[in-house]
Amino acid sequence: MAQQQKDVGYSMQAANKIIDEIMLSDLVNSIPPSKRETHTNRKTRAKRKDTRRFVSIFNRDEVVKVSRERSSDEHSAELSKLSKEQDMKPLVEARERHLKRLSYLKQKFPNFKSVIELYEMSLAMALHTAKKSIQMRPLLLIGPPGVGKTRFLLELSKALGCDFYKIDMSSVTAGFVLTGNTSQWGGSKPGFVSQSLRNSKVANPIFFVDEIDKTREYGSSNPLNAFYTLLEKHAANTFLDEFLNVHFDCSHINWLASANYIEHIDAAILSRMQVIHIDMPSDNEAQVIAQSIYDELLEHKEWLALFESKLSKAVLTKIAGISPRQMSQVIELACQKRFTRSKWKPGRNKLRLQANDIVIPCVSNKTPIGFVHE
């Protein structure tokens, strides 16, 4: 009995602490910005007024209610953390600059033209509506491995100014990875969905569900169950994180998924998504992609001072036969080989890749993946 009273007393103490934190946060938010901001922030605010539309991603009153219930130390600590976070997040809205970036992206990723054109049409219409937020119907990209889906979606999120989060479904063993597990279990924590949305700077980030066709059901927990709610806008606005026991508005998230085999995907999931088939790039498209990967590599590795900016026709032709995923590895290895052979020193002319620097990977039926020298 004494232990139960002690536990109840601790639970109430933790709840009161969370309530106090929420009340303090609300009090601070009620103070006019001009009275709580520093002089520098006031000048910045005056120069650049924030006109973005904000939406609530969770209900602070619900956090107070849940915090009054008896819970584990981990649960109370996470609720306390949530109570200090902003419940309002801005929506990324369509702008003319986004259309210009998409036009550039279409040149950089020619085999994803159909996806980009969907975004172009959606954004062009959003520009002429009251609610200009960027939101697409869930998309499912079907295509062979290595076609460049992850790289494209990363660039798409940058072009739109949306945060990007990825989960590989081939490694997800239970639904609680997405939804969170009940706080009664030791070591439980919030799920991927709510945690990523909390971490996002905006309310409509891009969530990429990779290899959804490789999802496996373990026991009674099917990882796909969460998507029956998340992919329906009217249901996603009350998505429950089972660890926090708090609902989140996930209705603004932009969902994209990838798969190699459409026949391995549940019909109920397919009915909630628009399917787009992504083919391996043609030879001409592959050469464009190879050049863009080379550009990114030089910039990322800070090799711009070492190598010429354009690949030769001979190099592009030789690389065109491999997948975009393999291109990055092949080009980086070729650059390292050319640099080592040349014994380059500062002050010399920039290096130019040669066709004989390229080592093409291949797959044999008798041997593991390796490289063929040509």
C-alpha cells in the first residue's frame, strides 16, 4: 500500500511538472512578440514578416490530460519533452521559384520526368488557391533497383524546401517501429512517424517509404497496418503514437514509396497511392545523369580544383550502360585512379578522366558482384 501511494505521488508530481511547463510555455507565447524578442530579432522581424500558414500537429491539452495518468519514467520524460516543443509548424507553400527548380530537376533526372510533371501541375494550381501548401497524393514509384529513387527524392525535397525522412521497410520487423510501442514495455519509445514530424521544421515534409514491397509480417504485428490510416488524409489527422498516447496531425505529410515488384504489395495499400513506373534511363538520359553525378561528386569532395568540369563523350558513353546507383561509385573510383596515375601537383592543369580510367561493374551467374576491366 505504501509503495502504491509512493508511485501515485510520483506520478502526480511528474504530471504537475508537465502541466507547469505547458502553462509557462503558453504564458510565454501569449506575450506579444515585440515584448519578448531581443532588439536584433525585432529588427529582423520588421524587415521580413513571416506570412506562412501554421497548423497544429498535436493538442497541448491532450498532453496535459495524458500526463495526469500514471506512467513509466520514460513516458513522463518524453511527455515533458513534448510539452516544451512547439505544437504549431509552418506549411511549405508553392512559389514560382519552386517551379523553376523543378524545371532544372527535370533536366538532371530525365527518367523521373513523369513524377516531376505531377508536382509541376499540382504547384501551378496551388499558386492560384488560397491554401498554397505543397501536398501531393501519396505516390508509389515502381522500378528496378539502382534506378536512383533515393537520390532523386533527396533532390526533390531540397527543391521544394521540405524536410526529408526515410524508412527502409525491408528492415522493419513490427508495426511499433512506425507507431511507437506501449509505454508499459521497457525500452519503448515514440514511433518513427511522430518523432520525425516533431523533428521536422515544417508540417508537410516528405516521408519516403523505401522497398515497401519487401515488408514482412512477423507474428501478429503487420508493419503496413499504420499506412491504412496514414495514407488517408481524413484519418491521418488523428494518428495515435502508442507510446506517447497522443494524437498527431499527419494529414499534411507528403508520402512517397518505392518498390521493385508491384504484385508484392497489398491491394489496400495500392488503392491509396498513385502508381508511377520508373524505367532505367535510356543511353542519352544516362549520360545526362552521369554528368550530374560527376558535378555533385566534384562539389561534395571539393575536387573542383583538380578535375575538368565536363566528362568526355567517350567516358559518358562507357558509363551509360550502368545504373545510376553504380555510377557514383564508378566515377569516384575513376577520379581516384586518374589522380594517382597523374601524380598531380598544385599549379598543374586540371585532370581529365579517360575511358580507360572507368571500371565497369558486372554481375555473373557464377561469381559474386565484381568489376570488369576493359
